[in-house]
Amino acid sequence: MRLTINLADDLYQDARSLALAKDVSISAAVNQLLRAAVHPPAPPTDSDIDHLSVGALYFKGPRRIPVVKCQAGLVITDEDVARARSEEDLCYINQFRGVGKP
């Protein structure tokens, strides 16, 4: 079905980026994005965790909290997450300011 719609600039850029990354038309990319938004895949249940590969991201619980399956015995604490966020923020700020560039 042909339809003309107006997209916000940022949404158009998202759709265009997806289209380029997947080597499809913008229409196909918008279709994929709409399908994912209207019919999101059901999150895996706790019994599905054993079948996920290490590092696989899934969403748990009614609030759909993102969870990553890690190697057995590896515990990631709130402090680990806070440290990673701080390091990532610092790297972004340094990139923005041009620190570390030749």
C-alpha cells in the first residue's frame, strides 16, 4: 500500500541508518521498525535462560529490565555498572573535546 507520511528528522535518520545497515529500502526499514513496535517479541522466560548464549541480551519481568547472561560465577555489581558508565562518559567527553587526538 502506498502512503505518504511526514517523519520527524530524527526518526527519518534512524530509518535511513537502518536501511543502509541492512541494505534495504527506507520503506522496508520503516516496516521493520513498525512491526517491532506493534508486535514486540515476547521476552524469554527464566527457563529459556539456559538456551541463551553468553552475552545475549534479554528483557526480564513486567518492567522489561534488560539482562545479559554472563559466564557462570561472574557477578556484576551495581558498582561495576556505575564504574563502566563513568568510564564511558569520560571517553565520550574526551572524544568530544578532542583529548587524545594527535
